Amino acid sequence: MNEFELIARYFSRPCADASVVLGVGDDCAALRVPEGEHLLVSTDLLVEGRHFPESTAAFDVGYKAMAVNLSDLAAMGARPLGVTLGLALPSIEPDWLEAFAKGFYTLAEQHGICLVGGDTVKSPVLSLAVTIMGSAPPDRMLTRSGAQSGDLIAVTGTLGDAGLGLRSIQRPESMPPSLNPEDIDFLQMRLNRPTPRGEEGRRLAEVAHAAIDISDGLLQDLGHILRASHVGAVVEADRLPISPAARAWLAADPTQHNLPLTAGDDYELLFTIAPDQWAMLDVPATVIGRITQDKRLRVLDAQGHDMPVHVQGFDHFAPVNLD
Ligand code: ADP
Ligand code: MG
């Protein structure tokens, strides 16, 4: 199979989307941006061994590549328009490509977005570059810079699942023996197939002041909102939403107690919202703290005491992470 056969076979599914004028097959794709809206663009790179373990199933690699990009659109309250896929492959393996494309398209179809182009090359390391495009009305664009003192801070879903899922793969011996197989499956699914909160993001765009998706850990990502908005925050650690599976792990292994504050890869939305808007909001979410004028980030434990805050979210250029 050559490059062109590969594209035709795996990445040229027909696309019926009013926003796509021209998809895969020409020198450029052509997309229709709704009149009066902004074009929003985001890129994510995924490199095998760094963003996903080499053992990750091909379906999950495709699924996650789509999910993390849809999550960026969700965090801005945008509607999807189209997505491109850059693929760098060590070799052409039909089974791997078939499963990868299935994972990628499964989530794309659920969110009504078409693959409209890309590039395919040979490379010693398996890597993917996904660029997603979406649109939003200028006054309905959720950014990191709109948080206001007095806002509530809330998150969708649960936190720490993906971090524990990763730990269960990288250090299986550290798993509490009391954890049942369904809990382990759940945590690993949260790592490998995150749920982008597109619908939630678009509803939040109407009322929230600021938002970000949690890719690098709650405290690190909240830190981005605080810096961009020139405000501070108080987070109450015991209000973090924790799934039953993560709760079972943390109850049996207190050493991981603070993991939901710092672990990445959950792809939930973190947003700030005025208390009166929160009271009317119909997006399932949990309040975990509030925005303050005082520009510090404080985290309180169950007794209301300040916890030492070392922001340890994922930083690609931190010395410990360099290859
Ligand atoms: P060019 O030489 O103009 O870069 P290519 O030969 O690389 O074009 O690609 C041919 C067509 O296939 C283009 O429309 C391109 O967008 C699309 N394409 C290439 N690789 C992929 C991929 N991995 N996924 C989706 N579309 C792809
Ligand atoms: Mg090309």
C-alpha cells in the first residue's frame, strides 16, 4: 500500500456536513464559517511514548486524538467545523490503521465533525498532529481571561480518574489489592477515551465568565485562568468530585490522596460563573471553590487549613520530563 492508497482506504470517508465545501482530496479543504462568527483553531500533537504508552490500543489512540481536540473547542464554547490529521508512521500496518481510523471517526461522528484533510509521512516515531477548527459568535466565546472576583469555580465530571488509570498501567504493583476489575477498567477508560464536553461548553458559553479544559491537572489549569484574569482563588479540596472507582483507590491508598488536584488527562471543563447564574445553570457540575481579588491560589483541606500548594501538573519542559 502506498501513501495515496492509505489515504483513500482509511481517511476518505464521505462527509455530509453543511460546513464542509471541500474535504479530503484537493490541495486545501474549504470550510464555511457561519456569518458573523469567529473561526477558532487549535492543534494538539501526540507522540507515542510521551502522550500515550506504547501499549495503547490503536482504537484508543485515534479516539483520544479526536477527544483532546474536541475538548479544546468545548473549552471555548465553540461549534466544530472540521478537523485535519497529520500522521507520522514508522510503517504501514493495516490492522493498526483500521482500528485507529475507527477510533478517530467514532468520536468525530458523535460530535458531527468531518475529517477534511491532513498529511501522511514516514517517521521513526509514531506521532499525530490534529488541528481542529470551530466557530463561535464573538460575544459567546469562552476564554481564560474573564474570571471575576466572587465567581464560583466549578468542574464537570470527576477528577483524578485518568491519573489513576495511568498509574494502574505504569505501576500496576501500586494498585490497592482491594480494587475490583470494573474499577480498574473504568479508570483506564477515562484515560484512553476521555469524554469531550462539547454540549456543556456551548451551554456554558452563554453564562460562564471563563473556562479551560483540564488537561494538565486542576491546579495547573486553574493557574492559567488566574494569571489570564488577574485574580486568585480558594479551592476546597474535599469538594472535588471523585468517582466511586477513584474513591475506592484513594480510601485504600492515602499516599495518592492529593492526586485529583494535580493529575492531568481528565479533559473535564473548569469554569467560573457568577453565583446567581450558577443557580440557574443546567450543566451537571460541582462547585469546588471561588475566585478572589487576592491573587494567590489557596487550597484548603477538610478542616479549612491551607495546604502547601506545589503545582505539579504536566510540563513538557520540566527537567524531570526531558528524554
Ligand atoms: P499535498 O501533496 O498537496 O500535501 P497530499 O498528497 O499530502 O497532498 O494529500 C492528498 C490529499 O489527502 C489532501 O487533500 C490531504 O489533505 C489529504 N490527506 C493526506 N493525509 C491525510 C490524512 N492522514 N488524513 C486525512 N486526509 C489526508
Ligand atoms: Mg502532503
